[in-house]
Amino acid sequence: MQITLREIQSSDSALLAETERVCFSASWSKSAIDSVCARADFCGVLAFIGEQAVGYLLGTSLFETAEVLRIAVLPAFRGNHYGGAILDSFLGLAQRKGAERVFLEVREDNAPAIKLYQSRGFLAGRTRKNYYEDGATAVEMYKDL
Ligand SMILES: CC(C)(COP(=O)(O)OP(=O)(O)OC[C@H]1O[C@@H](n2cnc3c(N)ncnc32)[C@H](O)[C@@H]1OP(=O)(O)O)[C@@H](O)C(=O)NCCC(=O)NCCS
């Protein structure tokens, strides 16, 4: 089905919080999402299939540097290249804002996310042990635009 993508607005935070709860066990609260969306460097993408919000990306972009903070697709909609479309949209937005390099951190055990980032040309950098609350290791990844 055809995906539509648009930039996130501050009025989307309730919808984003609802989607977070379904996608993450350690989900961000609406107030945490409000804080991210209020940042001057905020840059985010929301994806719809018809009227249904199916995924989003929360990120930042300031001068030459952008960062992916969060990306998720509802479980029932995964594996349809929606995550790739959302990430591509963010990379385009960040590039238009002047970003030259995009950074992110991902759990070392999150194979679907790592596969997604690799498919878009992200390279692995340093690893950080005990980065997450449960002790999991983070892999830093980056992509030059
Ligand atoms: C990571 C996530 C956003 C991917 O969304 P998606 O819509 O399923 O991804 P896509 O269908 O666009 O797949 C993109 C690439 O990743 C690969 N991929 C996706 N899911 C995969 C899986 N479960 N196992 C292996 N590879 C996978 C695809 O093969 C595809 O590569 P290709 O284009 O070379 O075929 C989704 O799995 C998700 O929401 N996970 C939970 C939240 C999360 O962990 N977010 C990342 C940390 S913030």
C-alpha cells in the first residue's frame, strides 16, 4: 500500500506516544516526546497508510550534524520497506537543512534496526558497553550525506 510521509508537528505527540507504547518496551512518555519535539533542532517524520499512523522517526538536525534518536514501525506493518522509506525521508530533510553526517546509536542485539541502517549505507563506529539500562552494548553508526 502507498505510504505517505510528512514532517512531525508538536500536535502529533499524543499519537507518537501511543505508537511508542506499542513499539518499545521502554517507551518514551508523551512529556518526553513533547520535550524532544520542542527542541530547536528537532526534525521528525511521521508515516501513514491511509489514515493509520504506521511509523515515525524522531531526530535532530543542526548545521552539519544530524542524529536519529528513535525510529519505529508498528509490528503489523514491519517488513514492508516502510522503515526504509521513513529513514530515507529523514535523510533527505536533514540534507536539505545542511547536514553532512548523520549519527545514531543502536543496540548491538537489534538485528532488524542494524540491517535497516546498513541498507542505507550507515557504517559502524565505536561500541559502548553497558550503554543501556539492562547492560546491553550500543553500536555507534554514522553515514555521510
Ligand atoms: C527497525 C524497524 C523500524 C524496521 O522497520 P521495517 O519497516 O520493518 O523495515 P524495512 O521493511 O524498511 O526494512 C529495511 C531493511 O531492514 C531489513 N529488515 C527489516 N526487518 C528485519 C528483520 N526482522 N530481520 C532482518 N532484517 C530486517 C530488511 O530486509 C530491509 O533490508 P533491504 O531493504 O535490504 O531488504 C522495525 O523493526 C521496528 O520498528 N523495530 C522496533 C523499534 C526499534 O527497535 N527501532 C530502532 C531503535 S530506535
